[in-house]
Amino acid sequence: MNSILTQLHNDHQIWHGNSHSTAVNTLTTGYSKLDKYLNGGLPDNSVIEIQSINGIGELRLIIPYLAQKAQAAKLLTFIAPPSNICSQMLASSGIEASQVLVLNTQKQQDTLWSVEQCLKSGCVGAIVLWHQQFTSAQIKRFKLAAQQGQASLIIIRPQPHLSLSLPVQLSLQLAPHAHGLMVTINKQLGFWPKAPYFLDMRKQWPDLAEQQKPSNVIELHQQKVG
């Protein structure tokens, strides 16, 4: 029994109630209140999982993080994106097209091989990967490669039918909101779960602001109809 507990402890599968959270290097999300919610921001040089349906603002959320990685004169790699990456959105955050590499892999083995090689290369700052199925062993390999190459891997995938907890540093779940996103921490190593957080993105992305008619316009229209 002791040998089993020792192995689980070494694999970081046991949490001690009296233990302090492990120090992790983080980068700001670009949203100060979200940084506080995430206990410092998004982890650097690790594996992050984002469970989200496509097109609700998941890329807008991580653009400030990616821009910081690009400032280190490293490539940003997008692997198997479901649609074209908007260069205008990247440029507005200071990310040049020459720093972006898009890989459209078809086979799963090619996708996973590309991820690991890019992470270990040392010339890639961050990878954004769209992929559904993983094993714990694959994620552990990615974590080691990320540490070796000083890179980050952000996995974007729909909420899985079976809630298999992967050994990632941080797992977030996103839901759409008229003015931004609802963010839920599924898992964060070293910290307790928290209630969902509403991220207001209207300041950074003004197009999310709802255009409401002034009340006097509505009143004049009603008088005319009457």
C-alpha cells in the first residue's frame, strides 16, 4: 500500500490539505480581474486545456497571452484550426504575420508528432492546438517537451462526453456571454475550484458592446404610431 501511495504522490495525483500551492510562473491574461481569478494568470511553459465551442471568443481570450510569447521573438504555431486564423486580429495585438505558423495536419499521429517537435524545438513560444482525444501519457510527454523547449501548449477542444481529467496545469471551460465569456476553472494544480467568473471583454473588444437605442427615440416612435 505504501508503494502505491508513494507512486501516486510522485505523479502529483494526491493533494495534501496542509500543503502550500506549488509556485508556477504565469503571464497576464490582459485582464487584471481574470488574473486574480486565475491566481496570477495563465501558466507559462506548460499545458493548458480550454473546453469551448468554436467561435465564442476563445481566441480573443488568449491573444494577449500569445502576444507576450511572441515578444520573445519566437513563433506562434496554430495546429489544425477549424477555420482561418484572422491576421488582422493578430496584428491589432502586435503579432506579426512572420511570427505565425499554421499547420493543417490530417492524421492524428501527424498532429501529435508535430506538437511534440514544435514544443521541443526552442524556436516556438506557444502552440494552439485543436484536437479532441488525448491520453494522460500524451499530455505528460507534452509537459516535458514544453519545459524542454520553454514553450506553452494551449489545447482547445469541445467539452468531452466523458469528463476524463487530463494532467494539465490548468483546465478552463468557456461559455458565451453577450459581453464576453463565462469562465470556469475545471482544474488548477495547487488550488481549490471556484465559482464561474464573468469576463467583460467590451473594453478590449468594443464590438461586443450592445448598441441600445436612446429611450427618447423609443418614446417618439410610440407617439407617432399612436
